[in-house]
Amino acid sequence: MAQLNPIYQAANSLQDFFRQQGWKYCFIGGVAIQRWGEPRFTVDVDVTLLTGFGSEEEYASVLISRFPPRRADALEFSLQTRVLLLEDENQIGLDIAFGAMPFEERAIKRSTEYLFAPGISLTTCSAEDLIIYKAFANRAQDWLDVQGIVYRQKGKINIDLIFNELKPLVELKEEPEILIKLKRLFG
């Protein structure tokens, strides 16, 4: 019998925990790329967890009680950066972004389940929202991922939704070149 991908196992364990808590979330990053883009090797699990503003410490404390932190100052770091760095029992990194922005709420509402392996169905963001997350991050690997998503999902992507969601985020970040770069990819 083939061994289950440890990334999917880690994501599934985290998802089970979120569901037990009744929390709203969606997987982003490498897990979502496996669904929407050009599959690539990933070493961790990235997820947006809807915490709102002001409740981050409560969420982080509950998570740290279940999953070991990857840093001695994980709680303080998460309160400063809005990202909690944990790991599962197999030392797979769990990067939990605390979501509170209206875009993040909508991305979680638009998320859907996808069967990655027998018995492993994970809730991932939509292809459009993954493009938004990746373009907003604006790193070289993220742009390669965006290209892969655009290629694999050609003709199925709601381009208007992407630009309507991304424009205010880019304005907030004061990096208008992100929109220009993305427009070029869509031709």
C-alpha cells in the first residue's frame, strides 16, 4: 500500500482540529497549488484561519496546546506578524495566518473541498483567491505559481473577481506594479 503524503496528513490533522473547534479556514499555499496550479514540492502547510482582530491570542493559545511551536517565542511572534508557526507530530511545518480582512472572509466563504487522496478531502481557497494571495505576496516563487494557475485554469478563472479583490489590497500595500504584472499574465 502506498504511503500517504505527509503534507496531506498534516493538513488533514490540522483541518480535523479546526473543525472540532468550529473554526473557519481554508488552505492556501502549496496545498492549494496542488489543486489549481502546476504541482510542485512543498515542505509545509499554509492556511488562513479566520480569527478577526483582537482574538488572535486566544486562537494561538489553543493551537499551541495541540501543536508544538517552531519558535520559542511563537505566541509573541504570531501577535506581531499574524502568522503562527507550528508543526505536526512528523515535524511538518504548519503556517497559520490569522485572517481578519474582508477579502480573507470572502476567500474562506468561497473555499471548497477537494479530494487529494483516498480519505483526504481538504478545504482550499478558490483558484482566483490563490492568485490574489500569491500576487499580493509578490515573491519570485509566487509569480511562478500564478503563471501555473493561469495556465492550468485557462478560461475557467473569473478575472474580474481577481482584480476587484486585489486592487484595494495592492493600494493598501502601495505596490501598484502588482496589478500591472498580473494584467500582463492575462494578456
